[in-house]
Amino acid sequence: MDFKTGEVFAIDKPYRISSFGALAHVRYVLSRTLGCKVKIGHAGTLDPLATGVLVLCTGKATKRIEEFQGNSKEYAATLQLGATTASYDREHEVNATFPTAHISRALIAETLPQFIGDIEQIPPTYSAVKVNGDRAYELRRAGEEVKLKPKQVHIDEIEVTDFDAEKMLLSLRVVCGKGTYIRALARDLGRALDSGAYLTALRRTRVGEFTVDKCLDYEHIREWIE
């Protein structure tokens, strides 16, 4: 493989590491191993608390980043129903609780179709969306209020893979297009169920033809390159 000229590969991003942090590690290992600087970028940010497929492009292949960003993506998500957090995931503590006695698998099945197809979605304020040049999450962490405009996204499929009615834990498989926030989907689904919801786990299992079972192990990048 000629990394300096241009290659495309995918890694399995670990939990609690940012996409930029994972990219920086791979860049460092590549540069040290090859003895020269390597241009590299990723094709679609994953939240630090999410794991899974992160497509990386090096050299001239970085021109294909937008192409890969436009590919369909598949996620395995677990939602806690009956509560919310400021970031719609476990980065923040629960800030409100809601009734769940009325929620059943049947009600969930009736509610999910409204999120399939072209829908409007407001991105989470704890996200990398830019507001007048600043990242929304940076403004929120600085104590500022942030209002983001809705944008149109496309969701191809949503499938219930498990539902624990006692713990109110819902597992979903989601196939969607560019720009879809699964945290925002959790928020909106919770509201549609007349309750609340936030993500407890998120794993990106596919980006286009890159599947998680074919990703490189983040901890063994150096061995793979060598």
C-alpha cells in the first residue's frame, strides 16, 4: 500500500476517543513508520462515546472524503427511555425523567415509521455544527445558549432489535444518509412516545461498503502497517 500517494481504509474507533484523536494517532504511527509526513483525513465524525467504522483517506485519496461522507451508514443504537440528558447521550447526567408505563413494543412499532424517509432534524447543540465560526459544543460548554436550525436528513430503515420493557432499554438498527444524528433521533423518538430518551450506546457498523468486521483494530495499527 502506498499511503503517501493515497489509500483508503477504515478503523474501528474505540470508545471515549474523538474521531480527530483517532485520526491523529493513525497519522503519528504512519509518519513514524514510513519516516515521512502523511496527509490524512476522515470521512465522517463519530462522537467520542460512539464506536465503529471510521473511514480514513491518505494522500490524494483525501479528495474522495466527500464521496465517502455521502455513503449510507448503518448504526446499532441503544436508547434509555424515560429520561433525557443535555447531550442526548451519556456524556452528561440525567436532567429530567418522564413516565414510561404507557410505552409498549407495539407503541414503539407504531411510532417509528414517522422517522423513516426525508425528515427534518435539529442537530444536538452538543455537536460539531458551526455557529458563526464556532463549534456548537464549545459554545455550550462555555455556558452560552445555542439555537440550531432544522435540516433535512434521510433515514432508510429503523428496526427494533431488542426491547427490555422492565429496564426501558430499546435497541435499534438504523440505516441513514449523510448528516443524520442518532442522538437527535433518540431525543425526537422519546418525545414522540410522550416521554424522553437518550443514547446509552452507539456503534457505527457500516459506511458504504466498509463494514465493522473488516475494520482495522485501532490498538494494532502499527503491526498492520509494518
